[in-house]
Amino acid sequence: MSFRLYVRPVPPLADPEVNPEAQSFNWVLHDASGDTQARGTGDTQVEIEQTLGQNALDNVLLIGLIPGDEALFCIADIPAKQSRFINQALPYAVEEQIAQDIDTVHLALGRHADEGYRVAAIDDERMAQWVALFSGWEHVRLDAIYPDAALLPLTEGGWSVCLDGETALMVSDRGEWLSMQSANLGMFAHTLAVPPSEEVVAEVPVTLYGTEEEFEYQQSVVGELKSPGRLAVHREILELMPLELLAHAHHHHLSYPINLCQGKFSTRVNKTSPLKPWKPLIAVAAVWFGLQVALQVGTGFYYDNKASELQEQAMVIYREAFPGDTRTNASNVRRVIEGQLRVAGAEGPDLDFITLMKYTGQEYSELPGSQSVSFNSVNFSRSRGELVVDVRADSYDRLSTLRNGLTNQGLEAQIGSVVNEASGARGRLTVSGG
């Protein structure tokens, strides 16, 4: 079962280079179905690791949540669709939205929206410190780092706000996140309440999350949020800490945060493939297999060409011996010659009535659906050495099959005076020694 550990540092933040073990965290552990299995507030890394070890959990996915004001939300209008071109154009597309040298900023690409690609920008050195803080934990492996406010559930057409002590987390319906002092919410509310000059005044839905204690403590702030009149504020009371709301929204895809672990900070960069030690052997085997296939294909073409040449030579010899035979080809020449030799060896050049009837009767017995073929009369001309049979069948194909069978036996067989009737076809089969 796959577990996820959501970890959020508790202010004030400790210096990650001087005293990282002094940092405390709020955390919540989810199972694969999104149910909370454990939680904690103000615990150190060691205490969290001990809890995981006591429950025999290993290889847990760690989701690190950093303060929302650590990363900046940007929009990149890039017409390209291939990842390689998007990543090349990304710094130039957001450069004017960032107030520092773009070469010192780490950019993470998010979802594509109507206005462009959503992008998270964070100072490169600061990102390295966050990665170091969440890396190297026992029983877990770092899977993602998100700005905490970006995980709030989205409110369609408006904003989501979560009261978290002195801090207010905010996110808009397009995914833009903010973190500010709770005391400044009133000023922000007045900004939202002023519509653009071209826009018809309409209510802006705002979902406000907080515990009962928070709403009671922040009564004045909540009142300022409602005072402009244009904001339709809907309160959602939290039973537990805000981190559990963020984890729930992330698991159920109620938000679209941008994972900062991309590019050189990707959690997959340093993964070692279990096949890596075998790559040289795999490469040699692939080359050998390719050579074997090429050899087999080449040999097949060679023998196919040889067979075609031999068939052509055989047909040249046959046509020299039987220039009037136009029905024999390379596929049946062997059978025709064997039939001719068999007939000639058994009866000699002259065939009498009994012999011709024997071959005709033999082909008739082997004819598929022979019950649909009948002989009306049989005549034999000794002077011409011909057997003439008036035959009737349910279709001309039956007559043709009978004639071809006699021809393959080395005899001369022809069908004449064919008449097509409603019940089938009738004609005159003439058989001679060829």
C-alpha cells in the first residue's frame, strides 16, 4: 500500500545550514485511499521518523509544503507544444514578471490554461535549501514540493481563503496562490470588490476556511472580508488543522498545484535503473540480434531469388517441349508432367475407351459435390481416340473443375457447347490422350 506523508514546516523557520534539526513540522499521513492514518503538530524530523519506524512503514512518499510566499505564480504564453521547446522558451516568457535575474531563478512548469502555461518561480538557492530540508529522511523519499497555498481547494469563479493563525492562505480559480498577513485581508477584500470598468458588477464567491477558534479570534478580519458587499463569503469550518485540508484537496485533485521538483531538482534525476549494470550486455545482445535478423532476411531473399530463377528455367524447358500448352505455369508444372508421364507409362501413346473412362470416372469421384454432376450420354471415337461425354452440373464451375482435373492428369480435355440453364449448366466434355 502506498502512503503519503504531508509535511509543513512550523514558523519560525530554522536555518537549514546552521541548525536544521531544530526545525519542527506539522504532518499528516495518508494511506492509498486518502484516509488519515496518523498526524502530528510541532514534531521534529526525528520524531516523525520514529513514528513511521514504529509502524513498520517504509518508502513513504514525502510531500513537502513550503510557505506560499516563497514561490511566485506566473503565466507563460508559449505557442509551442513540445516539452523541449517549451522549456527553452520558458525563461524568456516569464522574465518580465520576475524582479530578479532570471538566471538565478528556478522555474517549474504547470498545467496549460486559456491564458497560457502556469509557472512557479522560486529563488534557485532557496529551492536547494528546501530540497535539502526534505531529503535524506528515513523511511521516506521526497516526491514533491508545493507552495502550501496552492493546495487549497479551488472555488469556481472566485477565491479560496484559509485562516491559519497570523497567516492567510489564498488561491484563485485559475490557480494563483498568495500568502499574506491575516490582518491585511480587509484591504485585499476591497481590491476584489472593485470591478474592472468594462465589467458588469457581480458577486465574487469566496470560500473561507478556518477552525471555530480561528473564526472567533479573527472576527474583525472576517467582518472586513464581508464589508465591501460584492464578496459572497461562504464559511467552511475545519475540525482539524489546515494541513489536513490541503492534503485532502491534493489527494482528491481539488486543486492544481505546481510541483517545484522539476529540472535539476527533479526527484527522478538521481534514480538508478536496476538495468544500468546490464546495459553494456544488453547493447551487445541487441547488436547481435540485429545482425542475426539481417542475416536471416538476406538469406531468405537469396534463396527466394534462386527459387524464382529455377522455376523460370523449368518453364523455359517445358514450353520448348509443349509449345501449345498455355495453361501450365510454374506452380503446377511438376504435377502436369508427373500426370503425363504416368499416363504415358501406363498406356502408351494410344488410349482406348476403358482407359479414358477410368481417368474420367476417377476425377468425377474426387470432384467436390459430385452428386450435383451427372453424365447424360457417353460416346467414344476409336479413330480419333476421343471420349465425348454429355455432362450436366449445377454450375459451370463444376464442369471446369472436372476438365482441369483431367488436364492435370496429362490428358487433353475440353468443354464445348455449353448451355447455361436455370438449374445449372450442361455441355460436352471431350477427353483424349493429348
